[in-house]
Amino acid sequence: MGRPWLSASLCCVLGCASGAPARVPDPGDSVRRLSTALRGDDAQAAFALLDPELRKALGRERFRALWRANRAELRELGERLAKIDVAARARAEVALEDGERVALVLERGQWRVQGGVLDAQALGTPLDAVAELRRALKRQSLPGLLRVLARERRAAWLAAFEKSMQQTGDPLDLRVEVRGDEATVHLSGGGQIQLRREAGRWQIWDVR
């Protein structure tokens, strides 16, 4: 069964309108305009680029006084801003009702799903890795757990899985010892699988 909240979640994250999603203004444009204002000694243009709350708290007259007192430093800042790559690298997260998170990145003016509901987290930060580990454990997802493991550990686990597959390939080559509700299956090549019977079913307890 599909998750009933999936469609609603995707609608909230991506938008369910029939038209193309609205483009988000490029934050880099604001930085470029600020650089131009600083280099051109245009206090009015720079003030207009401030957050409305900051404009309200600072006030136009106080801003102009600070501008006059720091004109040389501001011009130098404008020159430095003009020389750097101001391409936006924005990232956001949307929390869903069940505690999962959808990671998004801003690409060409539009938010794109980077990880979360549809696939694994992007693992761009240590917290991403921890969140993906929790997500894999919550879903009891072996692929998700393998993805979050370091390369060396993942290779070791996959090698162990491959070895177990090879050693259990021929049922006629397996020897079984049963002791009440416990059993040991001796594998080809010397390995063992220990099992326990729970509620009438044999369950894997350990692989050696």
C-alpha cells in the first residue's frame, strides 16, 4: 500500500497548481545590486536592499550616518563582492507531519527535491547522515541503511551477504542440527546460521 500522506505531502512541497511553478528571485542578484550600490556610493539603493524589519529598526537617517562614517570600507566591500562568484547555493528543509523531512535545493530560480520522501537524504552534512540512519531504521529499510554506511563498512556487509548467498545455494549441502526451539544450519565452507523458533516460526538469530 502507498503511504496516504505522500500525495498531500508532495502537493505541499512542490505545489499542485497546473501551471509552471513560480520562479524564486536569484539571491545573487541582490548581492550584485548591493555591490553596485556600494561601489557607486548609492546609499539610497543600498538601504532599499535591506530587510524591511532591519530598515524599520535602523531608520533611514541612522543608516545614512553610518554610511558616511564608513564610506571607504563600504566601497572596498563593494569591490570585493564584484570579484566573487555570487551564484546562489540555497538549501531548505520541509518538516512533514510524521517527522520526516524533505530536502530541497534552489536551482535556476526553482526549488527542487534533493532528498527525503522520494529517495534518501542528500547526506551533505553529518546531520543529514544521522537523519537518514534514523529514517532507514524507522522504515526497516536495508537499502537505506546500506546507503548511509561508509564505503568500507558497506563493502564488508555486502561481502558478508554475498558469502551467505553462496554458502546457502545448495540445500543438499546443508546440515541441520535442531535442539528444541534452537537450530544450527552448517553451511558450505564452514559457516553457520543459528535460528530460534518464535511463535511456531524459525527466525534467524545469528550468522557466523
